[in-house]
Amino acid sequence: MDRFFGLSEAGTSVRREMLAGLSTFLTMSFIVAVNPMFLQDAGIPFAAGFVATVLATAFGTAIMGLWAKWPVAVAPGMGLNAYFAYGLVLGQQFSWQQALTAVFIASVLFLLFSLSRLRGWLIGAIPASLGAGITTGIGLFLAMIGLQAMGLVVDDPDTLLRLGTVNSPELLLALAGLLVMAALAARGIRGGILITILGLSVIGWGTGLAEFGGIASAPPVASAAFSLDFSMVTSFAFLSVVFVLFFLDFFDTTGTLTGIADIAGKRRADGSIENLDRAVLADTGASVAGSLLGTSSMTTYLESATGIRAGGRTGLTALTVAVLFLLCLFFQPLFASIPAFATAPALVFVAAGFLSPLAKIDWDDIATGVPVMLMAMIMPLTFSIAAGIAIGFLAYVVICALSGRSGELNAGTIVITGFGVLWLATPLLGG
């Protein structure tokens, strides 16, 4: 094990790597409760979504540890799962089988793309400000879903949205949970999200606000596995969705891996990143496997930084996380009993972490400030990540062109904008 993972060379030990893996698991294990609920809203039975989430996470994380030998975990992406459920299935009326097919095709294309030199070209083509706008918009999208699930924000025919019934016991518990999550995180307590979710659930079970269905059982059947439906594959609407998923996966994976590389000590003195290609392929391969198993797009988790800060330096950390997720298979009744008011605060809390890129925006530069603002506002208000990307890029290109700054535009930005325009024109084209 020492020779395979290079423990001595990395200055670590088996015990330290396993403890680091436990830290990462506790920090991100909330996904086992949250992701199946997104999939359930899309029409996938909870048990099937639960199995798909666990198996895809264990598979992707194990490949990341054994092949790329990075101390990071891979799981269904927050934001990507929301787009899958509310954007594709509930928004554009795709069946969940057709939506899984879009994830599968986008993941295969990204896998092929990652093997080419085009990946490096497109990375440099995305303006940093627009990347920040995408991240922020996804965060606010998640926050809106969480606030509505909590009951704090509800629909209103006159004002679009309004404050919910604040004396509802479910809402009060959810608000308390959000504050507790933030307080635990501020104190540096690992697993604060999971602790709070379970705590709220216990209160709900004890008071009768939620029904308790048990703790452990034999692993359920993966009934959503291999349920792809290619019937829409030739429509323009489907192809535009594939592009959006491809772009989101590309942006999320590239941004997270390059950010984690510095924390994990994977960046070499010359600026290159050790085993980056393998890490990207492990991440993308996990998305391919996840779509076949029955879950939305996978991505490398920033929560992996928790384990890295705890001393994780090699793939053994990731392998430990994978094994711990596999053990969750035997606790499906427990996770299925968790009520919505216990998981909704986690969405809002996680969303806060998506807003940090706003600090890097030069708000005095209107050419970037307005597109970022449009992205950040349109995604949550329209429940469409694709709409935010399309309109944000289009605004950036038009403002630069009209203000005499067309020289700042590159081919990659123009290509992305072109696809965005086609996506916006989909209803006119009959897609």
C-alpha cells in the first residue's frame, strides 16, 4: 500500500489517510440524503436514486483514488442535480429517462473532449468574470430551491414571490437548522450538515411531523439503472441540453480540480498539475457511469478540501471515502425517512459557498458587471441555468462589441455565445 499510493514519499501514513477520508465523508455525506430527493422530484423512485447516488459516488471516488491517486471525492454535483430535476424534467418536460440520456451523451462527449487539446483551449477562452457569474448563479438557484422547500419563500400571483407562513413548525425547524449548520461550520466542526439533518429528522420523528421508516435493511434494487431513452436524440431541444450539460460539467470539473490542486499539493513548480488528465478522466468517467446507474452529472467535490486539510495526500484518502459510501447502502430506510424540512437548509447553506467568486468581480467595469448580474439573477428567477448562461454570454459579447472592446472577445467565447443563441431560439425552431 505504501508503494502503490506513495505514502512515505507524500509524508503521510495509512492512519492519517483513513482519518482524512473519514473527514471528507462526514463533510459531504449529506449528498446521500439530498440527491435522491432531487431525483425523486424528477420521477425516479427514492430507493433507485439512493442506490444510484451511492454506487456512482463510490465508483467515481475509487477511480479517482486508485488511478488518478488524488485525495478527492466525486459525487453528483449540487446545481447539476437541480438542473436535471427542475430544468430538464419539470421545466422542459423531458422524461427522466431522456434526461439521463442527455447526461450520458454529454459525459461521453466530455470524455472524448478531455482526451484532446481542445480542453486546454476552451479553458483559456472563458472570461474569469463569466465563470464567476455561472458559479454564483448556480448558487442562487440552489438557494431558491432550498428557500422554497423550507417554506420561507412561496409563490404569489401578484408579486411573483412572497414570505411564507413564518409560524409553521416545519419552517421554524428549518430556519433553526440553517443557523445551526452555519454555527457548526464556523466552529470548524466536521460533518455539521449531516449532524444537523439527522438532528432535525429526530425532532420531526419524535413530534410526528415526519414518519420514521427504520434504520437498516438489505440494499435496494437499482431499478433506474440502464434506463436510457434515445427517442429525443435528434431534436434540437435535446442537442441544446446536451451542450449545456457538457459546458456545465466542463466548467465545474475544471474549476474544482484546478482549485483543489493547490490545496492538495498537486501543482508542480513549473505550474503544471500532477495527473490532471487522469483526474479529469476519472471525474468524467464517473458521470458516464452515474448516468447509466440512474443519477445526474457527477463532479469533484470541493468538500474534499476538508480531508486534505486533515492530512490526506494520496489516493488512499479517496479510497476510504468510497468504502464509507458503499456502507451507506445498508441504511436506505434511514435516509428515506429524512423529511424535506431537514434537507432544505442544507441547500441554502451549501449555496452560500457558491457566492465567493463575486468578490473577484470588478464591478466598476460595466462590460463584465452587467453580464454577471444577469447570470446571477436569471438562473434562480427562471429556474434555468441554461438561460442564465445564454443571456450572460450574449450580453457580454454585445456590450464588448458596442463599446469598442471587441478585441477582448476570443473564439471560444463566440462559440459558447453562438450555442446560447441557438438555445434561446429553440422555441422558434420548433425544438
